[in-house]
Amino acid sequence: MDLLSYILKRVLQIIPVFIIATILIFFLMRLIPGDPALVMLGEKATPESLALLRSKMGLDQSYFTQFYLFFKNLICFDLGTSIKYKEPVLLLLGDKLMTTVWLIISSLFFSLLFSIIPGYYSGIHKDKPVDYIFRLLSLLSLATPAFWIGLVLLTLFSVQVNWFPVSGWGNTFEEHILGLILPGITQGIGVAAVLIRNLRNNVIDVKDSDYVNYARSKGLSNFQIGIHHILRNALIPTTTLLSMRIATMLSGSIVVETVFGLPGIGALLVNGIYARDYPVVQGVVLLFVLLVMVINLATDIIYSFLDPRVKLS
Amino acid sequence: MNTAKDTILKVDNLKLQFSSNGQTLNALNGISFSIRRGETFGFVGESGCGKSTTSRAILRLLADNAKITDGTIYYNETDLLKLSEKDLRKIRGKEIGMIFQDPMTALNPVLTIRKQIFEQLRDTKLSSKEKEIVAIEIMNKVGIPLPEKRLNEYIFQYSGGMRQRAMIAITLAGNPKLLIADEPTTALDVTIQDQIIKLLNHVKEDFGVSILLITHDLGVVGRMCDRVAVMYAGYIVEMADTYTLFSAPRHPYTKGLMDALPKLPQEQTRNEEMKPIPGALPSLSDLPQGCPFVSRCQLHQTLCQDQLPTMQEISPGHFARCHYFHKLEGCTGLINCTKG
């Protein structure tokens, strides 16, 4: 019950934030130079046909009237119709969202895979060779842009040895999984670099603590101490960092989806901006805002389970 | 002093060094003592004298920069220093258990008390229902009310005195025969200190454990210990049964400690004022050639600067490391100590 009322309170808090974000997105979008009618009809269009299309799309009305109409439709879950794809934006988003969500899950999986063990051993063996190697690796991957890692992985594993698809993620579940591995690794490497450094420092703080010594005096094995006493505590701050990284992954998906030709909302956003497809861009950005807020809420709830000292309020 | 049936722990000539920043600190310089079955043995001394280091060395819970250079530690018939890490793990918790100073930092903040007690029962073949019964029984014995409910709580939900009881319960769940209590009452306020001392004395009888008590509080020693060792700069300087030590201290440092205790105004006579010991501990990286206490001692003579005194048996069971202990003859310490 406590948890439920907390969630309800947080959801209510999301509403004003969401409205402010809507206003910002709408007007910032109009500040970008360019004319969607011109993009649609091409350079050779006559002024008459341009004017006709503009009035058809409601672009000849004042910004405030446009915003009023946009917001009215938004409340009824109508994000308008895409100028480029001629489809309702909501349907487009629904179509592409799952790809991005799976990409993020894959990225999360690989970032944890690449960070927990190196971060733990780095911290345990502070200033030993293994620590230097992992620190160097994490520094390297931190300094390497994701699109470059993506291109190298593509060249090696898709073009040279043909293990993974070069572009897209196919139609079946197996093809989806296969198509998500390289993009996940690409995003995961960059995130793991940050997590390793954070986890290493947390492990250093925890490993000489009284409760680890006490656990040792109880005769627990190194494995039990490592999992239940060191990692269990060291991962708490890392969780917060990871949740912030998920928000970054959303924007990272724009690059990764473009490199790997994945049909996600990141790619949709890029195409939408090229086409000055106002409804699509607004829709994608609003979705990002919503996702970030939901992830934050989920993190706070998970955090309260990980650390019982934290009370939800 | 042999590994007779009635001796549970016998430490002989234990030497330990810390290395830090290229310096070598001689933290323990030949510690020898033994604990009899069922007795409470106390270690007193000021911060940095090596009393905690000794207790950690027994279970080899030492920092990476510590190295035991000499000595033996016999637990019953086993030399703990010769055991592999894996074999030592069978001793830790199950044969020798520890209680730390501050339960708030010594217990894992994100695991329930249940989980931390169950860890001690990991090698038993009990079902989790049976483990719970054992856990509740132990919590009852150490005086934690409503154990069924408190079992599922975290240490931060416990009050000050209950926290120390919870740690005692967790340690006792391993069913150790020897309990090392490292400053168990230092983090507590006086009324709760009193409860914990009574509890530990009770636990000793109830669970049949021997206790190695580390403290800097002579009052706690008087109420708990059968025998005491006074430590200074990595040496045991005096060792005796509690009554003898308190009534006839024969090392100037022990005498100094007792004189340094503040007294209530009505207890004070003209000659009895609180007298601090002048000076400070010698540097452990540069110990004097002779007696470590020489620079602070009022009895010192040239012999003390040149030659380290040996432990001499003054009377049966009473040892002191001083060339001129006889000068303290007739000296009394805190005579009216009450036991238990």
C-alpha cells in the first residue's frame, strides 16, 4: 500500500513536468529553420501549391493556435499524422518502440557483463597488474566513440566472418537476437567503462569495512563474502549510475540504430528531423521524456529494495 | 603453561610487523599468553598498543600489509598459523567467534539479521524452519524481545543496546568455544554498557565459552576478567589474575594506568589525585633498545635504556616486565574492585 501510494504520487508529479516538456519541444521545433511543405514537394514546387499544403497542414496558423490544436490532440493520445510516412505518429512509435527497448535491454546486458567482474576484481586487487589492465581498458573504451566501435565490430564480425547481419534485425525472434548482439556490445562497452570505474571505487570502500571483516571472522568463503557482503553493497551506488546511463542509452540509440540499420525510434527521430516531420519529432522526443521519467521512478523503487535504509517518501 | 587439557588458546612469542610507506612497524614483539577453558582473559592498554592486532592475528584477519614473522598460536592442539586459509575458515566462526566494537558498522547494513544468523548455520543440515527456531532461541537467550519480528529487521532498525545483542546473537549462532570480544562496550553509553557486561558474563556460563576481552577500560576488566594482560607498545608488560593486578600492580605502566583513573570527589584523599602518564607511546618503527616504557617511567635507570627486561614471575601466576618491579612492592592499585 505504501509502495502504491508512492507510485501514484510520483506519477502525478510526472504530469506537470511532461506539460513543460511539451511546450519546450513544440516551440523549439519551430525554431529549426526549414519548411516541411518545401521538403515534401521539393525545390521545384510552385508558391501556390506550397501555400495550399501549408494551410492543409495547419502551418499557416499562428504558433499558439497550432500549439493549442497539438495539445488538445495530445490529451486524446493523438500525436498527429507523420508528414513523411502519412501514418499516425502513435502507430509509428508503437511500431518502433519495441526495437529500441530490446536494444536497451541488450546494451544493459552487455554493459553489466563487461563491468561487474572487471570492476570487482579491479577493486579487490587495487594497484595490482589486473587493476591497471582493467583501468586502461575502461579508459580506452571511454575515449572511443560508439559509432567507431560499431563500425569496427560490423567490419570484423558481419563483413569478414559473417556471424551477424550487417544491417537490420530480420523478421524472426532468432534473427532479432542475432541482430541485437553487436549493437548491444557497441553501447555496452561505453557504459561498462563508466560502471567499472564506479564499481571499482565502491568495492575499495567496502572491502576493508568492518562488516566484511566480521563476515570473514564468521568463516564465510571468499565467494560468499564477495557476493553477499562486498558486491551487494558496492552495487547500490552503481545502480543509480546505471539508471542515469539508461537515459543516455536512449540518445545513444540514435547513433547505434543508424549504424546498424535498426528500425527503432532513434532512427525514426533522425529521419523525422531530416524531413522536418514535426509530428514525428515531437512524438519521439515526448516519448523519450516519458521513458526517462518512468526509468527514474523505477530506479527509486529498485533502490529502496536494494538499500533498506532508504525510505520511499 | 603447556597445551594441557584446560588450555583453549596458547599464544607463544607472537611477532607481527606492518609495513607502510617503506617503514616497518613492530606491532607485536613476542606476545605469549594462554587462555584457560571457561575463563575470561582481558587485554588492556592504550590505543595502538597491539591488543586489537593480537586478537585479529589469532584468526588471521589482518590487513594486507601485516606479516606475522614469528611465533605459534595453538587452539587446542592445532597451530592456527600453520593452517591453510581454507582450514582456518573452519575455525573462524565455529570454534572462535568475534564481537566487534560497533555493531552498526560490523553488521551488513543491507542484510536482515535473519540472513546474518543463517550464514552461521550454513553448514548445518537444518531446514530453514529449523534454522529459524535456532535463531529465535539464541535471540531469546541474549535478551532481544519479539525475536520472531526482529529477525526480519535490519541492524539500523535496532536501538543501541539491541544492536550489540544482535551481533552477540549472530556470533553465538556459530556455536564458538572461544569468543574474542574487541571493545564490545566502547561504543555504548554507560547504562547499556552495564547490560552488555552482564550479558557477556551470563553468556559465558550459558554457552560455556571462554572469552578474550580487548578493552581499554579497567572498570570493564574488573567486572569481567579472571586474568588480565597489560599491553604496551607491542609487549605484554604485566600479567596476573585480576585481583592481584588490581591490588598489587608491579609494573610502573599498570600503576600509572590506575593512577590515571578519575575518582569521585568523595573517594579522593589528599594524596590521591588523578595523575596522567606523561609523554606518549614510542614510535613502533623505532622502538628503544631497552624497555619500551623507559621515556615515560619514573623509576627508570641506565639499565632500562640498555636492556629490555624479561617477563619475570613475581609470585605464582603474576608476571611483570620490569627491572625494578620490587620498587613497587607495597604499592596498591584499585583495591576495592568488585567482581562480576
